[in-house]
Amino acid sequence: MSTDISAGASAIVIGAGIVGAACALELADAGFAVTVVDAGPVGGGATAAGMGHVVVMDDSPAQLALTRYSQQLWTQLQTVLPPQAEIMRCGTIWVAADAEEMAEVERKRHRYLEEQIPCDVLDAGRLYQLEPNLRPGLAGGLLIQQDSVVYPPTIAAWMLDRVTEKGGTVRTHTQVDRVEPHCVILSNGDRLAGDVIVNAAGAVAPRLTPGLHIKQRKGHLIITDRYPNFVRHQLVELGYLKSAHQSDGDSVAFNVQPRPSGQLLIGSSRQYDESRAVDHVIVAKMVARAIEYMPAIAELSATRVWTGFRAATPDKLPLIGPSPANDGLWLAAGHEGLGITTSLATARLLVDQIMGRTSAIPVAPYLPSRAASEAMHV
């Protein structure tokens, strides 16, 4: 589909999280008259609940392409973001517990270098120089230098401020009841017409577009008091990949992030559970896993624990492109734990399709129409 922006084309984006905000800004930059609608505040939902880790992941070639492309877009954007974005170019260390996981380090290094992604293999000595609070006996790790940490709610707000400067409108605390062809119906009965409608509503996207293969996947995070330099890089156990991508059941993994404030974010967990309540059994397992890798965490004070919902697809890739079932509706949802990382690439790929432009990476792996294929079903 190609939209005639010279005729004053309009776009409605449902969702004011980081993905919706990125889509709205990309559309506004392309000349659309943009309206953003969200049932909550700007940067709420998964955007407020997540870690804000901008990370290259290589679980599949399509995931690697999308995360790498988006990281490159983040590198460009970070030069103009305000201090409130809390950018830390701290890098990620994938921690290897034993010789078997060091073999995985070598595999990842080879794959990343093929894509010209800077990385360094760390032996045990170098690992402890960089992160002395890790427990003794670990084998080493892989440092990805260009990964970073950001504060997504502030960035979503900054993006939408740019949208309003370009003449757009942002309507928060406004519930969408349903989506019709080229029209959004609000819960108060108001109708918003748009040449383009984007469903970027995250975990609630299937309510507005029935039939989407998206499930809510619950996660917990803990934030500590201030302990400057206790952790210097985003630290993730190599076992995280197995935990993050198992299809069923509850799981936890060691995942600790430093914040500019000196606080730590401690994760992570995954559950198919629709309750927003904190699951203290899962939190206890998550803390135990963190202590297993960094024993001194047991001496730190936590200030808050919260939950959020990732929007998960069966093949672990987002839906980016036209809805097969609704004329004028476009999808930007299903990012699970990579919505922050892939928000910028999602927006660019989506608007490339709307405008009929050639994209920097192939869009086929992310098209919603793939949901009809057998590979998308669990």
C-alpha cells in the first residue's frame, strides 16, 4: 500500500508506549496528520514496566537483523535525546558459567562478527576485572560493547512531543472500543477517521484486532536502593536464552542492569499469567538466581517490585505490516521483551511499507500475513 501524503493523509496510532510513539513520530516525519490514542498515560504499560535494554539478539536470523538495525537507529537517535533519557552505553556481558557455555560464547562471537557487531570474548580473569561482584568459578563471557540502557517512558514522551510540534494530537486516558475499516470507535462513541490506522497496543492488541497470535507474558522486576558501581554492565546469563524462549511454563534467569542513579534493576521472569499481582514464589526464585551469580546481592536493599506484560508471538517475532483482515489497518505489536530495542526499526519498517519505500532489511519475516502459516501456531 502506498499513501498519498500530499493529499493530507491522516494516521491514527493506538498506543502511546515506545512502539506507538516511534510509529507516530515516523509517520509525522513522513507528512501524516497523526493522532495518538491510549487508554493510559504516555509511556505506560510494558514501556514503563520494562528494563530499557537496547540489545542485539541472535535467536534467529530475523531477530538478529531487526535488533541490529534498530540498535543502529538508536545510536543515531541517542545523539539528540535529552538527559532525561538516562542513556548508559554500558554494553552487555553474556555470562558463561562453564566450558559448555563458553562454546556458546564462541558461537555468538562468530555470528556477531559476521554482522560486524563489535564484541570481545572475556576469559575468567577479564570477566572479574570488569565485574568483581560476580561469584567465583565462572568461565568467562561475551561483551557486546554497543548495547545500551535507556529510560523508555521519557523517550516515548519526547517522541510524542515532537509529534505534537508537527501538528499531531495525543489523546491519553482515552479508551478505544473497536477498530473498523479506516475508523477507530472510542468507548464514548466518538469516531476517528484515518487513512492509516496502526494497532500498537502491545499485549492488548488482540482485543482490537481479534485473531492475532499474541499472548500476554508476565514478568517481574525488582529495583534496589543506590549502589554505584556494584554492577557496571548489563549482565545476562547465557541460560537466559533458553529461559526466554521456552514456550510454556514459568521461568527465571539472571539479568541485572545498572541505572545512572546507582540503582540496580534485577530480573527476570516469564509466566503466562494474566494477574497483575506480584507472585512472591517467582520473585523468590528470581532473587535466588541473582544471588547464585552475584552473592552480594543478598546484602542489598530492594525498594520496589512490580509486574508487566510482554506481548508474545509463537515465533518470537513481532507483527509489522498490514492486517490481512482489515483494510487500512496496520500492525506494530507482538515484540515480547524486545519492544524497547526494536521500536525504532518497527516504526521505520512499518512506514516504509505504508509509503511503498524499500526497507533497509527484508520485511517478510515480520509480516502479519505469516500468521496463517503453520510455523506461527503453537
